[in-house]
Amino acid sequence: MARRGWTQEELVTGVLAGDRRALARAISLVEDGEPVGAAVVREVYPRTGRAASIGVTGPPGVGKSSLVSALVGHARALEKRVGVVSVDPSSPFTQGALLGDRIRLADHFLDPEVYIRSMGTRGHLGGLAEATLQALLLVDASGKDVVFLETVGTGQSEVEVIGIADVVLLVLMPGSGDAVQALKAGIMEIPDVIAVNKMDHPAARTMLQEVRSVVALDPVRERRPPILLTEALRGEGVPELWDALEARRAELHARGELDARRDRNLSGEVEVLAVARVRELVRRTMRDDDGVRALVEAVQRREVDPLTAVGAVVDAVTRGGAR
């Protein structure tokens, strides 16, 4: 039985009915690593895959949250039911609290057809990836038509999290040169749509041309993303951005790539989460197994080579798995 009076059956029924309290409780249980949270996800999983998911990423400070808020408003005007999962892997202090321009999403808090959840690391990235995936599945199962998944940056951790989405929107602004260099170097995956936000900035059109020249380097024309100018605070360019996201998703679906991408994403998620679990097992073994700990200390004294210790760690983890 879940705490505070919720049974597993009540949570499943509530989530599938779109009950905000049941959804919030189920996600909290998932974040806390409670077995009942995983059990709820397992039961509702066959009812997922219906929501369109849009990943929103980009460097800090470019106005991602403001743009997501504007897109949510536009989606609601189209009578879409909307979910937002905001991920903050960088702050050890806020635990994913709504801070800075992310508070703009508060405009939608009272809308019963909008569900917003902000998530933090709680100390370990593997846990964040796992909790975010499960939260997204729960929001999907609750009957939302579209779910935005927003991250605070474009590091490897955020890329892993954003890989859950059907389509990815990269938000840039004049001055976000590091992100453009990452695109140019191929470090950052080419997104599906690019928005250059803060279009009133004197260098906005220069930035637009620079990004366009980078995107043109991709030899596969169909893969080149549309690039739009937006001003999130006034909503300028937001309808066009929504249309571009919808068109991109429709193109992927028409070419059979959307299903292939979802299959690839799900396979990748299983791998990422399995690796996170194995990493945790390794850490626990190195901490708790006296023999392994002694070998690691011998490595530190340079009496045993690292690969010998690795073999012992693998053997200990394997034995534990067999048990």
C-alpha cells in the first residue's frame, strides 16, 4: 500500500483517469525509489505512447522555460492537454525547484489541463534518468496530448535525458556561441527544430545565418532542421515554431522514422538505466565487499594493478547477481 492512504490500484486508476493528485503522488513515489511507484508505471505502461513528446534543450539563460510556457499557451489555445517535465541536473540546492525564468510556467499552474513537474538529481544522475523516464510515462498515461521535456543545459547528462523525446527543439540566443561550436564540431546531435530566441537582439539575424550555415553542412537534406526567430515573452514566432514542430513530427511519421526513433529511444533507455543500475552495484560492491575493498587499497599502494582489481569487482558483482 502506498503511503498517505493511496493504494496501488487507486494510483493506477487515478493516473489513467488524469487525476492530478494521483499523478503527483505516483511521480513522487518514483522519485523516491518506492517499489509501488515502479509497480504503477508497470501497470500503466501499455497505455503509454499516445502523447507527442517534445524535448527542449539549449544553454542556460536562453529562455527555454519562457519559450516552453509560450508553447504551452499556444497548445492550450488549440485545446491540447499538456504536460511539462522540467529537469534540473545541475543544482544540488533546489532539488528541481522552480527558480529563475522557469517560474514563468506558473502562469499555467491553475489550468486543470496542464500538469507541470520539476525534477532534480537528488544526488545521482542515473536516478534522474530513471525517474524522468518513469515520470514521462506516467504523464503520458494520464491522457496528455503533448508532453514537453525541458532540460537546463546541453551536457551529456541532458542529452541522455532528452533522448526520450519524439522530436527535439534546440533553443539558442545571440551570444550562445559555445552551442553553435558544439553543433559545428558534431558534439551535439542535430536537433529537429532550432529556435533563435530573443529576436530583438541586434545580433539575432547574424546568429540565424551562422546557425543556418552550420546546418547546411549536413549532407542529408531531410535531416536539416528549420530555424526560426522567436521572442518568447511576447509570443512572437511561437505559432510558427509550433507548426514547425508538428510538421517535423508528421514528416518523421510519414517516413516511418518516428516509430523507428521511438523503438531506438526505448532500447537506449533500457541500456542507460541498466548501466546506471550496474554502476550502483559496482559502487556498493567496492564499498561493502571487504575483499574488493582490500584490493582497491592495494591498487592505491601500487601493490596490485588496476585490471586485477577490476576482475575481482566484476566477479563479486556477478556472484551477487547470481544470488
